[in-house]
Amino acid sequence: MSKELKKILVIQAGSIGQFVLSLAAMKRIRQAHPRARITLFTRPQFEGLAKTSPYFNEVESEERPIGPGDWLRVRAWIKREKFERVYDLECSRWTNALFAMLRPFPPVWSGTAFGARLRHRNPRRDEMHTLERQAEQLQVAGIWPDAPVTPGDAPAPDLSWILRRAQEPRPVAGAQAPRPFVLMVPGGVENRPEKRWPVERYAQLARLLRERGYDIVIIGGPQESALARHIQKVAGNARDLTGRTDFAQIAVLGARCVLAVGNNTGPMHLIAAAGAPTIAVVEDEPDALLTAPRGHVAVLQARSLDQLTVETVATAANSLLPR
């Protein structure tokens, strides 16, 4: 009988999309180690979401190490905490470098770092979707024997713990029932505007959907309010929530909307995992589908997103919207 672990570290300090997809592996780690004290190392913007999850006892958050002082501080912290096992769900250059700094006596490490005792060695791991790739990593680590590793088999992350905390809006006596709404995420990928479907197309689609009786709700960062205003100008009375939603609120909106349309960006992973019928607009490049949202999702790809027509997206919307 193997020894029961008492102190475990999980590392995921990547993008919001990576973090959301990793929630499935985090759930499995907690199930495999129900009595362990599990600490998450992540970025500050994910701290609030992580602390409300049922998977961690502690959350340590800071930006990735930059200078020698940062590296030495993180190394010293891991050594001081005496973690018995580390699950590196990020498997990036910096986490592999961190493992190397912990040698010659590192903790038992699950990841891709050279020399790790529970190393994920599959040479084609980078050709797998994040969900199947992490499932196989945990299979190698011995905690998920029947892991779903066939493409498309791994389920979307479970966000039920977020949705249970959300209060349903109270009905107002005499008021009309609210109209069903479509959630739009026209921003994201700030440094790569070519990865965005043009905002003019979002605006035209919003107008079509409003004519069909749906309200439009737009979310994004505060820097994307100009996109929301453009959609409002064309479509009419769309609701602008840019800069006013945290990650948990985005998930709740995803659970309540009848459809979501957006670029391949982090909030779309939350929305899809919350159960929304989702259209993800994705640039046609080799690895795009390996990080796409998972759930009731239609992925629309084009070599150049300005070639993707409103008619094409509207047709996909018609197939997903309730009859």
C-alpha cells in the first residue's frame, strides 16, 4: 500500500484559458488525495477564483519569477514547505527551470521536466488537447488509471461549485419575464488583433439576433469598452458589462445565456464549461484546436478571420439556439 501524501503543490500560472482547462485535472488531484494539504501556485489574477474552489487548502500567488532574487525566493519557499509531490500542470520553460533549480533533491515531480520521477514522456503530448494531455499526465502519475486520453473524450471542467454559489435573480412582481440573452466576447488576444473576428461582424450579428427577440450582453476587459459601444451603435440596446465582471460572474452569465459567441480567449473557456451553447471563432492555425473551449461548442475556423462571414456564424447560431 502506497504512503498517503500529506503536502502537495499544484502549479498553474499560465493564461486564463490554461487555468480553466486545468480545473479538470485539479479536481482529479483533489479526489486522489482527499486528506492532503494541497497548495496552488498561480498568478494573482486567478487567486480569488482558486480560493473559492473546493480543490485547495492554500493559494500562493505571484507573477512568474524574473530576476535571480525571484527565482531564489520561490525555490526557498518550495524547499521550506517540504512538499512531497508537485503536479506541474503548466509544463512550461519556467516550471522546468524551477525543477532544475530544486535538484539534486527535488520533490517527486509530475510534469515534463527532465529528470522528474513522474515525467510525462509521450513525445506527441504537444499534439493533444490540454484536457486529454493533462489526463494522461495524471495517468502516468498513477492517480487516474482510466484517464480519458482519446481525442475529444475528456469532459469540460466542472464549474458546478461556482454556479451553486450564485443567487438566482429575484422575480419582480408585475414585471415582464426577462428576454433570453446572447453573450458576446468580441475582445481578448490584445496583442494579436488578427485573432479577433472584426467587431463590425459582431455588431451585424447582434442586430440580427435582436431582431429575433434576443437581448445582447457584451463582456470583456475595461479596455474593450469601445468594442461594446460599436456593437451598441449598430445593434441598439445591447448591455455593456465590459470591465464589470470577474471570472465567477462570467461563468454565471455563461450558465444563464442561450448562446455565447466570442474569440478564442480565456472567458470563452469559462462560458463553455458553465454549459452555454458556444461559438468559438478561431484562426485556422495548426495548434488552435488544442486549446479550444470544450463543451457544447461549435468551433468556426478561417485562415483569416475577416473572411468569416456573418451568415456563416448566424447559421451556426441557428443550430445552437433553442427552437
